[in-house]
Amino acid sequence: MNIRLHGLTTILSALVVFTAPAAVLAQDNLVTGESITTVNSGTPGKGGEVTFTVTRDITNWNVTSALGNNAVVRTVTLPIVPSAFMVQPDFTLKMNTDLLESAELTSTDPQTVVYRIREDAVWSDGVPITGDDFIYFWKTQNRRDCPECLINASDGHDFIETLEQDETGKVVTATFSEPFVGWQGLFMFLYPAHLAEKHGDIAESYNNFLSNEVPAWSGGPYMVESFDPGQLVTLVPNPKWYGEKGPYLDKLKFRIITDSTQQLTALENGEVDVIYPQGATQDMVEQAAGLDYLGIDFQMNPSANWYFMGLNSKAGPMSDIALRKAVLTAIDAGDLKAKTADPYLRNWPHMGSVMFLPNQAGYADRRGARGYGTGDVEKAKGILSEAGYKLSGGSLLDPSGKPVSTLRLGFPPGYPAANDMARLITGYIAPLGLKTDLLTGPNATADYLLSGNFDLYLSYFSQQVFPAVKAGQIFLRDAGQNYFGFNDPKIEEIIGKAAAASSIEESAAILSEADELAMDYAALFPIYQLPTALIYKEAILNLRDNPNQLGPAYNTAEWGLAE
């Protein structure tokens, strides 16, 4: 099989069918999959403003770019960029009926999908949305037509052999070179080809025009009115909006508050209307619960995002698998979760797999089966001793007798739990004679993770309904998020077979073997799932948590204020 998964993710994120019981959370505000799709439902009045907080500045406007792929860019651009399918709060995929009349799998040999674009779907300048826009986006993502495009991941667009439109431009046919189980996750972000082509070739337009210029265009319900870097993004209704609902608001604002703890203060003071912190803290949950007298409510849900620690197996001390296994054994995962999640969450699921979430088909506690996360320092020392390492004067010497260098432990800003985890992990591995330098900052992802300038890195991944798709992004040698040096032909072969399976169940059964091998590689340590917390003024209608990588901004056309 031709292995070409490369990246395969971004927006199918979190399509896992996860059914956590209501008792998981200590609060009564848990919204389960049965009710989350209708909470706060109503017909808004026309007008008014809503201010939504985000935790970081926007330095790149292209969410499919390697440098723009983050939750903030996604949140701000979802009201602007049209999508073929949209992830719903109940973890299902829904075709975007504003954009498409239909999207059908018309053949399996070869796999063929036909998209029919609505006649009235237009960009904000009145130019019709057509197959040209599909083709442009495909060329930026498939790694063949534009190898210079700085994409985050192929997302499976490289499985499309040909992409053609009819004479009207409103019927687009995708023919695949081989079966791809995650085809509904394609074309999640479309860009205006007619404007892009005025700004150079594909690479130039993608890497500069779409990435670095504030969008003066829109194919969604809102468009950018103004951008004050580091402070505020203001959206106003798209006058050419073609959708069936909304937009209802006069303005939708995104205020940048980098310190998540200050967001709640801003909400309490009436400065903002909605906060969606990247990692809720105990204090934040407790404070939100006490603000009902101000007409403030909150929802909490288990997300499909999960914390992990990655180990750089490509270079530096962690390139030795014995040292990686010793570190993973010395970490006390139970203590880690108890001190960062359990104070405000009961029985929050830990992660024992690197390819499946708990309760997802194919999941097993493969981390525990290997003794990783047990906090067994003596066993960890035994692993090191067997590999030729020695403790001397509180420092660890490698098999050649040289001191093991101080480990660079990085983590992104804006995630309080990651900061706490980094300090705890430092303590767990200290008895092995290992020291750490903690690395963070506003550009930590680019400075450390993307550059490979790290030994250990704490962050999170987002799972999908098609685990093979996400696995392809992380574990293939040239995958977009293979930051940790996975290089195993057997893993690649299995992922390829799983991606070509005819069903999710079949794919999961195949992928389980790859999960075992990836855990043996010891370059990725799963910790636990992240909770989501949406805290908001009750007067806002149709605002609801969407506990996946899209977040609440998936339906901004429906947001509005109660009359």
C-alpha cells in the first residue's frame, strides 16, 4: 500500500464517540451529548454585540498553515471561512447545508465523492463559490501541487487523485487513488481562489496573502471590520451572507486576554460576555459556579483533546530508548492527575493509549501494561543500569561516562495545567539524576516544538472519529505533527491499512497493533483528557460548548441576544 497519510488531521478533530457518564464531573453543570445540541436554544433578536475572549494574539490568519494552526485562529476564522462539513457538539459530522446541496460517496472503486455547491453561495464580494475554490484548496494541501506551501497537515487531500468541476462550477467530483475512510473531513476550510491568484503563485498566495494579511473577504456569516493586534478582533455581518440563519449580531468581538485567569475577572466586571479558557482551573470552575447572580452560567464537558508529553527521539539524550523508558516509568501518572485534575474533577479518565480515547473502539491501557506512569523509580533505575548508565554525585552519567545534559522541558503558554505538570515531572525524574530547564513563552511552539529545540514537551492532541487519520499525522516519518521522531515502517504499514478500511470499527481493529508498537517506541506519554469549560452570560442564545477542536464558534451565525 502506498503510505501517504502525512498529516491527516486538523478539523475532524474530536469526532470520537465518547460517552462519559454525568458523574464524571464534580459539578452539576455537565452537559451530555443528548442535551448539548439544544442548550440555550432560541430565536434571537436582531442586533447587539457579544465579546468572546481568546488567549493569544493572531500572528497568522491561515488555520491550515503550520504557523496558524491553533485554537485561537480557528475560533476567530470559523465565522469567515466556509466548510464542507462541520463537527457538532454531539461528536457527529454534519454537512454544511448553507454551502452544499449534497456531498455523496458515489463509488467505491475507485472511491468517488461528488459535491454540489449551492447556487446562492458567494464570497463577500459577490463572486460565486465554485469548484475553483475547492481545487485551489486541494492544491495547497496535497503536497504535490505545492510542496512549498507551509501546511500543517495534508488531512487526506493527498488521497485525491483528480478533482474536477463541471461547466457550471457548482458540481465538484473528487476521485481517490485509494480508499480513504475519513473523506468527510476534507475541505474543512475553503479560501477565495479568485482573490488568492492575484497575489502570486499558489505558494506565495497561501504562505503570504492568506496567512499574513488580515482577511478583507469572507464566505461565512461575518467578516473582519478591524484588527488591533494584541487587543481585539471585530467582526461585522457579511452583507453577502447566503445562509439560512443569521447573523443576528451587529458585532462579534474577540478580545485577546493572554492570562486565562484574568478572563473570568473581565467577565465578572462586564467587560466580556463569553470565556472559553484553554484548560479550566479549579479556581475558575469554583468562581464560575458562584456568578449565577450576575446571569452567568457555565457548561463543562469531556473533550477529545488529551494532554501528553512528547520525547525527542531524534536528537539529544532522549534519542536513547532506554532513557526514554526510564523517564516514562519514573513519572507518577496517578499523582500527576491527582494534583492537576482531580481537585475539581471526579474520576476523570486517564489516557493509556496514544491512538484511541477511553471508550473508543480499539482503546486499551497500553501505557499501564508497560509500567509507564507507575512512578517506580527503582525500576527506572534498573532500566538505566542495564543500559550502562550510572548515578554519580546526584548526576546521571551516560554509558560513555559523560553527564547527561540538562533536559529542555517545554510547554505552550496559556495552559495552567501544563505549567504545573512540568514542575511535577521535574520532581519525578530528579531521583534518576536528571535535571530540567523549563521552557515556555508566547512563541514556545515555534521556538521549541517545531524547531526540534527540546528534549521533553508538554502539549495536547485532538482525537478524531477516524483514529487512523490522526495516527497518520503523528506517527508517519514525514507527518505534519511527528515532532518526536517516530520512524517505524511497520507502524506506517498498519496505519495505511487502517486508513483504507471500510468502516471505523474495522479501522480501529487494524490500528490497535500500531498503537502497541507506538507505545513500545516510548516517545509519547499520554496523560489524561482535557475538560472544556464554557462560561457565558445567559442572555446569549444558541451559544453552546462544542468540546472538540472547533470549539463554540462552529455556529456563530445562530448566536444572538434574547429579546
